[in-house]
Amino acid sequence: MSYKWGIIGTGRIARSFAAALKGTCGAELYAVASRTGDKARAFANEFGFEKAYGSYKELAVDSEVDVVYIATPMSSHFDDAMLCLENGRNVLCEKTLTLNSSQLERVLDKAAEKNLFFMEAMWMKCRPSFLKAVEWVQSGRIGKVEFIKADFNNFMPYDPKDRVFALDCGGGALLDLGVYPITFAVDFLGMPEKIESCAHIRHGVDLSNSVTLKYPEGVFALLSSGFEVQNRNNAVISGTDGSVTLGDWFFCSDEAVLYDKDGNEVDRFDTPAGVNGYEYEVMEVQRCLDQGLTESFLVPYSSTVNVLRIMDRCRRDWGMFYPGEDPEDL
């Protein structure tokens, strides 16, 4: 089957996603929406979309749209997702889905009410290298998981005009970058017994942070994210009988490597992306729609909610709240 895709937002990530749509079988570039008609038309002309809308609502009410990809700033995700769901559109929404878990639960309730598909655009969890790591761990090839380390630190000079540093845009390292290492840990270990974290806060947002998730029997995950230093940003899952690593920029790495408990390489998986890596989540959405599913087993609601609850806890401990946000929601 083929599906008519709509995109809300015309920024950098929307451009990468549009390129992936062009290279994915069954994906039709149908409509794009921006807050101005000129931007929408320019984007549509560049990538070959059939329609361009100067408002998000125009796209949301277009009954020809099968599924909408939301690529707006995080502070807008809740409103944009609710707009699309209320008008009967299936939704793939960029991470982090909403500012807090309370908002997310309202979105999921709306998706259930309308019997629509909804998924977080966590491309990491749809990539072959990540799925291979999951396969190795679940099949017992590294024994019992005892430790996870994952980092996403990407140096960016402070700029108050950049959305990632703007509190009213849902800025800060935790929601922009930290969602990846936390998702990684939760996928392999689940919800922790205890959460410890610290952050460097400037102008209301975290520029860097460290999060430790503690589990029974001494198992823990050590995670960090931020804009103040540049790291290799790899990840490791260590077990009683071996370990698995994902290469630099682990969340989009093509490579997974399996080691025995003595550190000897015993298996390697390396599959370069066909387009740019975003095509895997496009294929997953279309697979779910083909099967009439409203939820992806690769990116289940339970995991997405748990990750946001962890981030809620971190921000509450830091005293970091977004405009209009009720601290009681955290």
C-alpha cells in the first residue's frame, strides 16, 4: 500500500525526513504546512510535495492526508499533535513528544479515543544496528545486563536566539539530547528504582546534565547530555558474559559490535542506511498502518511514557519548569 504523508514544520529535521520519504517505497509526498505560505511552497517545490499550506490546521483537516509527521519545536508538539488527532490524522511526532508526561498521557488518550496511530519519531529504535543489539541482549549473548553507559554531548556556543537555549521553546539539553541515552537505558533495563541527576542551569535551561538510573542488585545506567563539551557519543551495554557497543553517535550508528567477557570481538553488524536513516521509521509507520495497528511494538507507548517520567523527575529536582507548566504535572 502507499500512504499520503503530510509534514508540519519546514526546519532542518523536516528536510531530512522529506528526503527519507522520497527514498521510501509506498511513501507519497502529499502535503507540507508552515506558518507562512511562502515557506510551505518553497519546501513543497524543493521536495516535490503536491500541496503546500500556510497553516497547520489546513493540513490537519485535509482528509487526503493518511499520516502527519510533526517537526515543530518541542513546545508546540502537544498542540500540533492534538490538532492532527482531533481531525482524524495518524501521527508520527518528533522527539521529545511533549514537555512532560502529563501532556503525553492526554495525547495518548486522544489517539485512543479516535482510534488513530500515534508514535514518537525515535528513529534510533527503528534502525537495524539498534535492533541487532536488542536481539543479542534478549537472546542472552552477554548474560545478565549489569551496566549501561550512553552519552550525547554536542558542543554548541550559547546563543539565546537558538531554540535549544530558549525556555519558551522547550529548550535545554535534557529534552533535546538526553532523551536518547535515557531511552536507550530504559529500553534495556526498564524503569529504575532510583533516579539521581544534576545539571548546569543557565537562563532557565540545562546546558548539560548527568543522570544515573539505579536498579536492583547494583545494576545502573550512567547517562549524560549537553551542549558544553564534545564527546564521541557512543554507548555500551555490559553484562555478565560480554558486552555490546554502538559506535560514535550511537543513536544513529550503523554499527553494533558484540564482545565476550574477556573483551574479544565475537560478532559485528554494520549496515549503512539506504537514504539517511529516517527511512526506517517511515517503514515502521507504514508497516503498522498496513496491519491496522495504532501502536508500534518497536516504539511502544509504555517506554515513551517512562522516559518522560524520568525527565519530569530530573527537571523537578533541578527546579526547571517551562512557561505555563504546573510543577504538579511533574
